[in-house]
Amino acid sequence: MEKKVPVIVGFAGFSNTGKTTLISNLIPFFTKKGLKVATLKHAGHGFDMDRPGKDTHKHKSAGAFSVMIVGPNTMALIRDMEERPLVPDLAGTYLADADIVLVEGFKSEDHPKVEVLGDDLAARPRLTVDSGLVAVVGDQDLEVDVPVFSPSSPGDLARWIEKTFLDGHQEQGKETT
């Protein structure tokens, strides 16, 4: 059985540097090209998307380790984990039907990362090429060993991602399991 492996591109940076806005601006570029885009967001401080009083909350509170809700066109999964899975495992298990997964956070994991510096002209990348840094979004005058893109031109970054990671991925992006 062949398992499709989506392209994974991460976005890292301090809070309020524009990661979410940048990802939101990239999504339409890829969807207009007919690509299926998934996003994966790291919630370092935890989260709770279930609300008290709802059936799924009652099921979870009663002791279910996993609760899934499915509507006509959407689904959500709430699941206890002994440890957080790695990004490739999450993408391969839950997002394998995507062409590209845009990851926000997970800066210490091993996948290509774009560091978003925000408006601080004095900011310098904290990530290195050895830690997966492939590009920077920030001040155009930065002298770094990776391409630098302006936060006001997400299309330039999207075209670079397409050329660098997506072109030819249809042939290479499969593995046999």
C-alpha cells in the first residue's frame, strides 16, 4: 500500500511576528492552484476546543480517551496522548490527503522552516540552516545564508515554496508502506 507524504513547511518566530497572518495569506495562493492545503498549529500552552454541556464534552468527561464528532462536511478529533507525536507522524496519519501542510510552531522539529521576524528591523534569525531554516521573512537587508522575503509580499514566498518544495513532489512524494 502506498502512502502519500505531504510536503511540510514550517513557520517559526516569536509571538506576534505575523506567522498566522502569513500562513493565512499563503493558503489562497496554493488553493487557487488546486492544491489541498492543511495547517498544523502548535499550542504550547495547551487548548480546549470542547465546551462543557456539549455531548462530546460529556463523553470525554466520562472517560473516553478519544472522541470524534462528524458533521456533513467537517470533523474534529479530541484525543488523549501519552506524548505528543512528531509533525511527520501527525501529517502522515491525519493529513496525508493534503498536498502541503503549513506548520505553525514546532520549531525544534526536523522539517524545513521559514523564520518570521515581524516588524523589528533589528531582529535576526534564531534558527540556523542546521536546524532546518530554509528562508526568512523580515527586513530585506538581512545578510543570511537563506532567501529573505518581505512580509508585504507573501506571493513571492509562495512561489519560492512552490518551486522549491512542490515542483516534482507528485513523483517523489510517495513512499511504500
